[in-house]
Amino acid sequence: MDRDVTRLFYDGLGRRLVKEYDPKAGAGGVKRTEYVLDNLDPVVEYALWNGQRAEYYRGGAEAFSPTPRLLALQHFPAGTEGQTYWVHLDGRGSVAGLTKHQGQSTHNYRYDAYGQLLPAQGNWTDPHNRYTFASKEWDEHLGLYEFGFRLYDPWAGLWLTREPMPAQAGEPRTWHRYQYAYASPISYYDPYGAQTCGFNILTGERGCFGERTGMGWTPTLAAPSLLGGVPVVPIGSQGSVKIRTDIS
């Protein structure tokens, strides 16, 4: 018996532009989805086999993230004016729930530390919403999250491909090329699969570790914070901090 097949097509920068899913036996042929991106973030999806469209709206950097977060989505079944869903995020930037324009709750989500979706209230699969853990797309055919640079397996807590940026000699945590968020996903997260970010509640350090991605997004530290009244100033692109001692 032929098994179902998923094909992913990428551009020269490694961004997924097209997904084709062929369920093979008795399912009506190949289902093709095309994506429109803003840097690494999908902003429109076109489901070509049934005429549906989905649009995604993201806001500015949140307190815990130097990257835009998903705020709302509009789902347009074929021949309709569409339905808007407002996205509610938890403290880690994962989608905790969706509501309609009059506040009706339609979806609620809970996760384990590594992003596996726990039993949820309501239907969380498409065509309504596929963006869940870390506001990333869950691919139910592959059983993986699409982060932009890499695919992530929440069951194993690992990326499918190695870290694209070089490790840092002074940061042993970066030597593991496949682990997610330094194997500490409560304290750290990875916005796109290329750089680990986090907030240290003991030192007040907030930032990312890694190199520039070259994708139009410059992953440096978030807005400078205060550490015991002493300004913490971001330097370079390595996610390091320097505590200034020359301020009166």
C-alpha cells in the first residue's frame, strides 16, 4: 500500500514557500499550500485545493521576545467573508487560546515544557488554527513544528537539522547542535531555530545567544534592563552584556 507523502519546497534562503501533501489512498489527490512570508514569519497561506485562505497579523516585540508575536488570524473559507480570531499568548509566547470578535472562546491550549500539546478543549487542528507552541505552525502530517530555519520535534526536544550558526567556545551550552533551548525550555526559547534567547531571573540578563541571521531580523538583546539599579548595556551581536561601572 502506498503511504502518504509530504513534500516541502524552499527558496534560496531556506524559507519554506510550498507544502504538498499527498494522502495517496482515496483522498482526492495532492493538497498544495503556498505561503507568503515577512522575513521568516508567514503572513498569508493559500490552500489551493479548496480555495481557502488564512491571514496572520503580528505585533511588535514583546517584553520577553525581540521578535514579533502572533496577535490575530483571519480564516477565509471559499466563498465567505472570513472569520477573525484573536490570539491570546502565555508567558512564553505560545498560543493559549483563541476568541472570536465578540469574545467567544473557541480554542484553548496547554503544553508540556518542550511543546507537546496536552489534551485541549475544542478543535485545535486546521482549518481553524495550526499555530500553537511558540506561535509556530504545527504540521500534523509530519508531527513537527515549522520554526522558520529548522523543523522541531517536541517529542524528542530536538531539531531535525544541526544548528546553522557556529558554536561559541566560551558557551558549552552551544556545543550541542540539535538540542532545543539549551535543554531548558522553561528559561529559554528559540524564535526561529537559529538562536537561543531567554531571561535570567537571577541576574536580570535578557538576550539571545548566537550570530546575526542575515534575514532582516537582527537578534540582539532586547531593550536594556536594570540590574540592581545599574544599567545593563547590550554589546555586539553575541547576546553578551556589559555592566557599566562608570555611571555616577
